[in-house]
Amino acid sequence: MSELIIDGVWKEYGDQIVLENVSLTVASRAFVALVGPSGCGKSTFLRMLLGQERATKGTILIDGEPLPSEPGPDRGVVFQRYSVFPHLTVLGNVLLGKELTASKYKAKLFGAARRAAIEEARQLVAEVGLSGAEEKYPAQLSGGMQQRLALAQALIMKPKVLLLDEPFGALDPGIRAEIHTLMKRLWHETQMTVLMVTHDMREAFTLATRVVAFERPRDRPEEKQRYGATITRDISIWPPRRAGELSLSSPDRDGPVVLQGPRRDDPSSSPSGDR
Ligand SMILES: Nc1ncnc2c1ncn2[C@@H]1O[C@H](COP(=O)(O)OP(=O)(O)OP(=O)(O)O)[C@@H](O)[C@H]1O
Ligand SMILES: [Mg+2]
């Protein structure tokens, strides 16, 4: 459960201004989708929230405190690919975060603590739909299964903020719809505030409570270095979605619009329409 306040943040790499004057307040348990053209700094923005990159200017507060300058267990992350370790099994991947925090140097858990962690990891593996695959290695899993594993790996640390960088971008549409359902459930059932970068507007409007667009207001070739991207649109989803309130009447389905009485929701009320 966490509120984020991003205030007047700039990010420059050498002479290149990537982000300029970005300000955004994210309510606790919101699900914010970040969209924008390729190269406009969305991943850079997420990396700053993770603590992998520092803002050149401006402040980022998490629950009123300055963001720690390094990644920590309060912020989980899932990337489009490669966020799981190929040489560890499914269970090993999920356990890893626990092991690393238990013993910084040995990365091992012992006795009752280890048994409890394994039990917790098994439950989470089941929750993301990977029961039976505990002893498999990532190369033996499909892309969708690997992303489920990456989610479990992030979730075992019970992050207050979950950062997702196009986590479902490489998946086939059918698998993506399934994982959307899982993502919605996880968001409803946990206390997380979620920020997700996506190229897919439909995905943004399917999952988020709010869609925030980054854009470079000045984008001529000679201006690219000197002007960064900033937030140009900020759209709240209507009707509002709230974590913990799984609503049958909110437009959060993935499938095509089929109006079948009051139990069916109507994605056409979202600005993404039914593309
Ligand atoms: N470590 C770095 N050093 C120098 N420049 C960088 C670094 N990381 C990112 N950039 C530059 O910052 C800009 C924004 O990159 P970023 O990856 O954040 O964009 P993005 O919006 O995530 O793009 P995409 O949608 O393609 O993933 C790019 O011009 C990139 O070259
Ligand atoms: Mg990116």
C-alpha cells in the first residue's frame, strides 16, 4: 500500500534530455498504465522508480519518504523478458529473493525458515497457475509461463509497488488475455500500487485505473537532444476501478464487445474502443 509523489523530475544522459519536468502523484493501490512512443523515456522513468537510475533533478517520494537510492524489496519489477534466471528451477527462481534477503552472502535459508519459504513459494507458484512446473527450468517453459514465473518472483517479496515494463508485450493474444485475468486478480488481492509500461492501448484500458501518456512536445530532429518527454495526457478510467472491488460492471474484459445483459461489461465505454 503506497503512494508515490513524483515532483519536477528531469532525467538527462550527458547532453540528451530524456525526461523533463515530470510530475505525477499516484494514489495508493492505483494501477497506472504508462504509454508513449518508443524512446520517450518510459523505461527510464520506471528504472528511476526502481532505484536503478537517479533523477537528474526533482524528487520522488514513496509514502512521504525520499525513494531509497537502490532497488529494494519494497519495489518489485517484471520486464518484458529475461527477468527470470535460466539456471534456476521455477521454485528456485521464486525462492531466490527470500534467500537473498535472509542471507546477503550465502543466499541460503535453513531449517524451519527454509521449509516455510518453500511452502510460500509453492503456494505462489500455484496461484500464478504453474503447479506441476516447480522443478522445470525457464527454457522448458512457454513465454506466458515465464512471465507468470516473473510475476511470482516479484510477488514473493510482497512489494508495495510493482513496476512492470511491457511484461506481456511478447505474448500471443490468447495467452495475454489469460495473464491479464491473473494480473487483475493479483492487483485486487494484494495491497500493491502498480505502474505498468505498455505499447498496447487496449491492455492499458483493460487493466489500469488511470492511463498516463508521455510524449515529447518538441520532436523535430534538431530538438530531440534539448527537449525531453513529459506527461501530456492523464486519463482516469471510467467507471472507476478500485483495488479489492472486483466489479462486474466495469469495462475490464479482454474479449470483444458482446452485450448480453447487465452481467456483461462494455469495453466500448473506454476510449480504446474495440480495436
Ligand atoms: N543508460 C543510458 N545511457 C544513455 N542513454 C540512455 C540510457 N538509457 C536510455 N537512454 C536513452 O533514453 C531514451 C529513452 O529510453 P527508454 O528506454 O527509457 O525509452 P522507452 O520509452 O522505454 O522506449 P521503448 O518504448 O522503445 O521501450 C532513449 O533515447 C535512450 O537512448
Ligand atoms: Mg522501454
